[in-house]
Amino acid sequence: MKECIACHSGQIKQVDIITRDKEFTLIENSEAVVSPQSDKSHKIIKFVCLNCGFINLYAEDYF
């Protein structure tokens, strides 16, 4: 089970982040794929802690 790196709570949800001007919206259980200039692509995974609101982003390589 994933844990928040800020408060160590187990209340984590995977989300997508949509930005508009200075505001953002979180949408539950979504993933975004970006294609960098190299041959590798990365899956950007985003989690939000429901306890403290910390947003954690990380990328995984996939082929």
C-alpha cells in the first residue's frame, strides 16, 4: 500500500491534474502519457494525499 511521504497517511488517491490559468483540478484515477524527444516514453503518475493534500508526481519508463 502506498503511503504519503509528507504525513505517512495511507489515504492516497491516484489523480490527473488539469491546469487552467492559476487554478488546477484533480480528477481521480487517471494517467497522462508524455512523449519526450527520445525513443523512450514516460508514464507520469500523480497521487494526492486525502489527509494533508500533498501531491506526489513521478515518472516510469515503459516500452
